[in-house]
Amino acid sequence: MQVEKQLIEMCGNTCDGTEIFLPAVKQKMIDETSAYEMAELFKALSDPTRVKLIGALLINELCVHDLTVLLEMGQSAISHQLRYLRNLRIVKRRKSGKTVYYSLDDMHIEQIFVLTLQHLKHE
């Protein structure tokens, strides 16, 4: 606690000059709507089941049945997670007869997923 207080005092005493840049930084900061939407995206990625679904769909377009087999989960649970991901535009669906196939919504999702994995494996 004492160290934290000293750091705050020290910063206040030695930190001058950057305040002139604050208006420029504030002008370029992310807006509230975008910040909320980004937080929602990362919230979606905070669930291991959803991460596994996205990882599988990164490899190939799959139907709900295939995903239930791969993740060893019930159809209801998989469908619930897919609906959540679809509402956030992370996955999209395509209907062929009675079968619904899921895939990643766009290349940005793939890039986010791959870059995050690379980051995790980077030492």
C-alpha cells in the first residue's frame, strides 16, 4: 500500500509533458459502442465450448450433428452455443434441405482466432 502511494506521488511529481497529447489520444480512442461490441466478442471467446466450436468451424463447415459428435455434447447445448455465436456474427448458417451447416461468418473471425492462438503459443 505504501509503495503504491509513493508511485502515485512520484508520477504526479515527475510526469509532465504528456498531458498536451491527451486530447489527441482521447480523440482517437475507441467509441463506446465499439468498445461494448468488442467486449461482447471477447466474452464470446471466454467460453471453452464456444472456442472449440469456432476451432472446428475454422477447419470445415459442419452441421450440428457433426459438432455434437466432435464435442461430445448434446444437440441442445450445441445449438444454444451456435445461436449465441450467430447473434454476435461469429458464425453463419446455411440450410441444405433439412440440414443446417455452420461456418465462420468471415475471415476476420478466422484471423482473430489464429492470431490469438499464435499469441498463446509465443514465448
